[in-house]
Amino acid sequence: MSKKSLKILLVLVTILSLVTSFSFATEVTSETTGTDEATVTTTSDEGASLTTENSEGETSDDATINETAEGDNSATEASTNHDVYISEDEVKIAAEETINGNAFIIGNTVTINGQIGGDLFVLADTLNLDGGQVYGNVFTCANTITLNGLIYDLYAVCNTLNISYDCVAYRDIKAICDTATINGVIGKDVNISAGKSLTIEDDCVIYGDFNYYAPNQVETKEDLVKGTNNYQGAPIIPNLSSVVKDLKASAQNKDFSDYIIAVLSTVIFALIVWFVMSKFAPKFYEKVTTTTPKDLLWAALIGLIALIAIPLISILLMITFVGVTVGLLLLTLYFVILSLSFATVSIALAKMLANKVPALAKYNNIFAVIIVAIVIWACGLIPYVGALVQLATILCGFGLFLKLLVSGKSKKEVTAPTPEDPKDDNEEKAE
């Protein structure tokens, strides 16, 4: 990736951070007249009635003001007229609170009872919209999401999605989840992929199109979907929990043949990357093979930063909509480099080993690549130590590949000038 592309990414992230906040709250200003000895009596059922009495006991009709709950002084005092950033274990926006801007929240349990005038960004284990109102988009990644309030658009990645009867979504619902139960009123389209189960309650109303992926087609009552009902087959993204269970079960039932297949697959993959890199990207291969141990330490630091920063930048770009394409491309590049990290480290260490053992340098270090790949794979099987070896391999390989990818062309080697033959000097003097 060129430096110009990196500058573009930084500009897009800066634009995202400068999104202006807007306000939906109203301010109520009341003026009352009276003498210094005026007293105020307040009664409230559905509204507040303020009566001013002067010192002579007379009542002024102009001093009676009916206020609604939205104009209450307590709500005005609790309002925030800017974006908020919250990171706590338990986060709660109380019913009397109003945020006239965007809310960026990271927490374990997040509960929204109040009002948010802008967009809501949440990264949490549990998100509860309990009677709250979000007058903007909701972007969230959580384990469990329960919506019982008012929103405009929902963009969600979660395990369980519950949209209750009292939920009103003015526009679209877009979600990827494991299980989903949808009720309430959806003003426009529903686009959802449910890996395990999808349920549409009879009281639900979808005024737009219903596009969904699910293991089975969902039966809905007549007129529930005002637009088109499009069942698009099994989900694109599989049930992640079942995938993890299958991997654990297969690990427990491994025998010797499985280990042979695993080590052969590892070596073959490293050799394929070595062949493609050496034949079709010789300049890049030369950079990898000239890596020093000090370079690997710097690469591990770069890899640690990049592993965390690149996904965050990609998500920020995708939620701006303008940078969706750039965010997806960056995320794709991220996974490609991550998959090549093991082979990259193996090739770099193989060259270092070949320098120490010249017999392994034959056929462009192919034997050294095989030995290093087997050793790294075997070290990964050691309890506790194996996890550290795998982590170090990923960090070094990812950082090294990224460092060499964004760096400029390697400097040309400058050979030291050979001293001139004194005989040639004498011949020149003779001439």
C-alpha cells in the first residue's frame, strides 16, 4: 500500500471524527412577574400548574403556566449538547438524560432509557434499548441486543437480536446474527442473515421489503410484509458457535494421522508461498531474505499495532458509507497478509539458518524453509509455550510483510570501489 493510500485513510478517519452534532431538544423559557413576597404553589398530574400570589393574597391569571414533561427543568439540566464518549463496565443513559449529539459507548452492559439526538455507536456484551429514543442510526456489535424503543436505522452484528412489540424503527433493519426475533413496526426494509433461527411475530409490521437468509423459510401472516418477501436461502455466514464446537471436537479426537496431515499441509503452504514469492515477486523476496533479527523485533511491534488498528480503521470507514469500499479493501488486505504471516517468517528465518548452515542453502534455501516450517509447527503444539510461539509468529510475519509492503524500493547495493592497479597508473603517467 502506497503512502498516498495511507494519507487517504487518515483523512477519512479525521472526517469521521468531525461529524457535527445536532439537537432535537426544545428549550422552554417562562417569565413571571410579581412582588418580592410572591409564593409559588406547584401541582402536577399530567402537567405542572404554577400559581403566583402577591402579598395582598390576590391571584394573577398571567402567572399560570402549563408545562409538559419535555419542558421540565430536570430534563433541561440533564441534557448534553455535544458528542459523548463513555467506556465503563455498566453504562446507563437515564430516562431524564438527553444527549444532543452522537454517543460512542464501550461497556459490558449498556442500557438506554433516555434520548440521543444523533447516532449511537455501541460495542458491548449486552445492549438494551429500554424505552429510549435514538433519533439517528444505531451501529452496534454485541452479544445480545434487545430493542424496546424508538430508532431510525439499525446496523448490527450480534449473537441474539430481540426486537420487541413496542419497538419502532423508522427506517431499515440490517443485521447479521445467530438467532433473531422480530416484532414491532419497521418503517422500511429488513435485511437480515440469521445463522441458526429467525422468528417473525404476528404483530410485526414491515412496511418495506423483507430480505433474509435463514436455515429455513419463515412463514408470515398475510399483509405482515407490505413490500416483497424474499427468502434468499441459507445464511452466507455460518453459525459461528457450531463451527467452534466442531473444531474443539475434532481437536479432542485427533490421532497420529491427523498430525501428519497437519504438518504436511503446513510445509506445503510454506513452500507454495516461497515459490510464488521467489518466482513472481523477486524484489519482495529479496527484502524478506535480507531480514535481520533486529528487523524481526521491529516487525513484531508493527504487527501488534497493525493487528489492532487496521480492523478499527476499517470499521470506522465502513460506517461512514462514503468509505465502505476502502474499508472492505483494507479489511481484505488485512486477512490476506495475516494468512501469509507464517510463511513470511519461515522464509526469513530459513535464510538466516542457511547462512549458518551452507548445506541448507541449496535450491534457493528450500531445505531450510522445510525445516523452519516444521520446527515452528512443532513448537506450536507445546502447552502454554505453543500459544506464545504462534502469537510471536503472527506478529513478526504480519509486521514484516506490512513493513516491506509499504516501504519504498530497496536501496541499491553500493559496492566499494576497487583500488586501481598501480601498473595502470604508471602506464597513464608514461603516456
